[in-house]
Amino acid sequence: MKTKQKTEDIKNFVPEKPNKFLYPLLIFVGRILGKIWINAKFKKDPAINGRKGPFVCLGTHSCIMDVAMMMLTMSPVSLNIVCGRDVMTWNVLKPFAKAIGLLPINQFEMDLASIRSMKRAVDKGCSLALFPEGKFTLDGRGMYYIPESLAKLVKLLKADVVFCHNNGGYCARPRWYNGFKYGTVTNVSELLFTKEQVAELSDKEIYAVISEKFKFNDCLYQRENNLRFKAKNPAEGLHYILYKCPKCGAEYENLSDAHYLTCEHCGNKVEYTEYGELIPVGDSVTFDRIDLWYEFERESVRKEIEDENFEMRHEVVWEQADENHNYVELGRGEFYLNRDYIGFKGTRYDNGEDVVIEVPTLKQATIVHKNSEAIDLTIDTVVNRFHFSEVKWSCKYNIAVEELYRKNKGLPL
């Protein structure tokens, strides 16, 4: 009964504009923290100021500041933030979710209830902040695939479309790092389409423009501009994504400390600097940038999934977000991935029943990857979280899911 009621609530959800007192306060605090943490700068398209909206603001997802930077650049226009349902479980946001106008969706799929909510919001005059990639980049590059349905959504919403990207965002707060690296992050915004142009253009024409805009490489941007992002421990956490040794090929033997990434199997040692450089120590082997090392891992996974019997299986603890947006541990079992499915098979604690949760790889373009070595799957508006018992593996699963989707869809490399 509770599940049915929750589903009905989601279907009938009517968004409200952000609170007119709280939202300006967040903007004020955001401007101060932006200067303190990342020396935030803005290059705003003057054409945006000449429009009344409502706006659909599309942003790349390079770092955790993307939402705040978009809010700042669009001020005084207030934005309803479209976010994954997992965000509703963040304790810091729970008391303010309604007041700041959060609009939850299922990540990596355009569920109909959320589309209706977005349409209702725009029809009421609300402006939306939407991040189509669905998660933060792991290697500083734009996601390899932006769904073509995004163009259809833009056509449906019938609003002015703005694009935002934070140059240097990944360098200041990469997904694998805990904290901020101080350096200049520049938000660049552009009016992509007026609502009149949206009405005139075809889905194909809109998609061609949007997909091109979402191509970025922050690691290359940092090196080309010789930008420094200050930190006492610039390399700490790097082993979360650079799990494969380029010298001996061992996986999940790399460990990171304040300045170095070291393979415990062969001793390969690489320094990571505040300028984004990867420098080999002695006769060690490395790639010049994080994105190049990550691409090496992708190429390795591509070879693995060519095997018809490809499969990954690891023990996990299963949690699920309840109606109050708290995670509750429900059981244990195996998380698995093969050429056809990604999922979980295990047992519930409360009644001993067997549980199977799975999604076809043909429908899963990517997954949510946690630094705590966990993976999220949102199914029918419910967030399932799987923590790996070995405290590793999530990055490789992420790459494998993306490469299987690319292979199944026949997408280019």
C-alpha cells in the first residue's frame, strides 16, 4: 500500500518555484564560498539577460559545484534543480528539498512521471536546471553518450535553452577526491536556443548542437593552460579510478597517498602534481594525463567483453532508500554483470527470501559510482545501493556497463 501511495505521489507531484527568501540567501552564500573555495569566475552570454524565460538550463557534470555555479550565473532567475532520487537521501538537503524546488528523477532514464513534473513546472513559469549526463565525470571528460531523447524533451518543454560548463571544475573537485583544490574555475554560459528556435528546429538539429556542446576534457584544459590547483594531498583517492597498473597490468593493486600512486604488485610509482601532471618515478610507467590512463582501462575492458562468457561477480551488502530517504540495509548477496544483465542476487535479512534485482545492459548507459566503492541502481523510483565487501570494483563495473551499452547500441568509440 505504501509503495502504491508513493508511486501515486510521484505521478501527481506538482513542482513549486524555490522559496523567494531562502533561494537568494543560497545565492549570497554561494558567491562567498565560490570565491573562497575555487576562485569562481563567470562568462555570461549577454543574450540570456534579454530573455524573460522560463529557461531550461543544461549543464555538464564535471564537479559538485556545477549546480551552484549555474544558480549563480542565472541569478536573479531562480532554478528548480532536476536531480537523481539519490540526492533526496542527502541529509544536508532533506530539510530544504521542497523549499529549494528539487525535482527528483530516475537517473539514466526519462521516466514519464518526472517528464510530466518538468512539463508542469515549465508551464507554471519555473526554470529548470538539468544535468543530462546524470552523474559527475570520473576522468574529466564529457560522457560518451547523451541520449537522443534529450532533444525530444527540449521540444516538449518549449522554453529558452541555456548551456553551462565549468572550465576547471573537475580539476578543483574531481569525483575521486575528498575536498577542494584551490584554483580558478570559470563558468561559461550560452543561450543555445530561444523557445521560438526550439519550435522551428527538428529533434535532429537540436540534438546535433547539444551533443557537440557536451564534449569537454578538463584534464587537457588544465595542461594546455598550465593551471595550478593547490592541495596538500593532490593524489589522494586517485586509486579509485586508476585501478589498473600500466606497467604490470595488475588490477586493484594501486594505492594512493598525498602525492603518489603506487602499484603494490610491481612497485610502479607515479607522482601526480598540482598541475595535473603524471610523472613516473625511476623506471616506472605512466600516461601523461588522468583521462589517458582511464582510456587505457577502457580499452582493456573492451577486450574483455568480447568474450561471450564475460562476467563479473562480487559480494555486496544491499541497501535501499526508504520513504523517508534513509538507506536501510536489507540483505547480502552477489552483484553481477554479464553481456545481458547487470544486477543482484541475494537474500533478505528479515524473511530469508531470495531476491533478484536486474536491468538489461541494453537499457543501462552508465551507473552511479560511489567513492565508498558502491553502485546505485534506481528501479521504479526506488534507489538500491550495493556496497562491495572488498571495498573495490565499482570503477571497473562502471566502465564495463558503459562499454557493453556502446557495443550493444553500435555506438562509435
